[in-house]
Amino acid sequence: MPAVIRSKTRPPVANEAATWRAVGASWRQLFGDFRRLGVSFEWHDFTPPAAVDWARSFHPESVELCLNLTGGAEVSAGSETVRYGTGMAGFYRQGTVPLSATRFAGEAHQFITVELAPGFMVRHLEEAAADLHPLIRRVVEASDRESGVAPSVPLNSRQRELIASLRQPPVLASAQGLWYQAKAIELMGEFFFQAASNEELFCHRQQRVARDRVEAVQAILKRDVVNAPSLDQIAREVACSPFYLSRTFSKETGQTIPQYLRQLRMDQAAELLRTGRYNVTEVALEVGYNSLSHFSQAFHQTFGCCPGLYPMATPTQRKVRGGPAGS
């Protein structure tokens, strides 16, 4: 078992920033005050040498929504454990029995948490209690104080855009309080409601899950085109078998995963060549090719000209796509 960074006692809520700094984390409150306003948005960014006792940061009597951009983690309530991979989101409730949670060692963790007090949730969700996820419904109806954790789900493109805006609000500073509270309500609408069985046909649900998985794969590959993870590693991150993931990706996009990765590399190579600051060999290395001949061949198949002539190519040539798969 890996070592876990822990303190001897669970710190008070007010020491949350100090808790994260103690493990070398970059922590920043984006907006809010859990006790006064009932909502708090927080940004986390760190790469721990040992596993982190993540549960130390959870507020008592809170529901926390985790928007996980990178890094692996687990949250457990009793015997139920939910895994968070790259591009996943989910929520959990810190009730009478403390949750246990771990952030894995040696991984780059970037995530936003939205901490919600029961009073804030009741004000905005009470009238829709019947349609809420059971874990959230129990909070709103004050029917118990049990801890719990909901399944994690892949983030879709709309949700990713929303998350990106949280770090740089597109409004004046004087309007940010109103804007963030509106975003908290929007996020509750995105994640806390549970469709009745007759509201979403099975086939539609399968299509939605497939699209979300494809978007998660694309985000993982865009993260580092040079050191792209293997199919097995990607499949573990999106909680899917390699065979099914490969088949789903091809069906949804018309490309295999290697073909999509090659497209990313070629687009990045073209952008570097347009700057005029790199020669062809340097560009090949920058996008993950150790063989100049393989790079030139892939580039020509993609853009219709050799990389050395690309900055002078015609717009028609630059739009050419085709050729066999390969990376």
C-alpha cells in the first residue's frame, strides 16, 4: 500500500488552505464562503510524492462536487468506492460518518471543487426534490445525515467549457459574486438531477455515454501529444475496456484513436512550422516523431506537401486530409 500523507488530527474547516499547502498543493479559493454564503469554489493543482488524504478537506455536513481535470482519486463511503479519472465529475456527501478519500501519488492533479451547504441547496432545489439524485434528495428533505458518494461520470464538451470559465470569470469583478452563484445553480442542474426511467430511452443514454467517452479520450490525447498514453492507459482513465473504447471511438468519430492522435500531431506541427521559428527536424521532435522520414510521410499525407514547403503551400493543399493511419 502506498504511503498516505496525513495529519494526526483532522484540521478545522478554517484551515483548509493550510491543509493543502502542507502537502505542497497550489490551492486557491475562486469564490465563496461555505459558512456565510453556503457555497465555495476552489482550485487545486499539485503533484504529490505520496498519496494524499483528500478527505481532510471535506466540510462536515456538505455536499461537494468534484470537477476532475487530471489525476486519479478515490472517494469511499463505507464499502462503496468511486474512482475519479481524468475528465470525470461526481459528488459526495460528508455526513455523520466521515468519508475516506485518496489522491494518488506521482500524478498531476488539477481539479475544481464546489462545496455546497444544505441551506444553499434547499433554497434552490427544494421544489424539484422528486427529480433529484437520491443522495441530494435526502439532503434537501433532511431525511437523514448519512454520508454517501454518487458514481462519477465523464465531462462533456459543454461542461468542460463551463469549468474553463470558472477560473477566469467573463464578468466585471463587481458582478462575480452573482455570476459564481449562478454557476453553482447551473452545476447543480447539470449533475444533481436524475432522469426518470421513461425520460431517457436506453439507446439515447448509450449514445450520450459514448459521446462523453469520446470527448474524454480526445481531452486525454490533447493533454500531451508527444507522450500519449497507451490504449490500455486511456481505457483505465475513462473506465472502459480497451476493445469497446476503440470500437466506440471509431464509430463516433470515423477515425481510429491512432488516426486522431496523428491528426493532433500534424495540426500542432503545422502551427509550429507557420511560426518560422523551427526547422523540420525540430518540429518532428516537438510532436513526438523520432524518425524524420516517418514524420515527412505523415505530414505529406495530411497536408499534400512536404513539411519544408508547408509555409508556402496553397490553402487548398493545407486543407488536404487523408492517407493511412499511423502515428
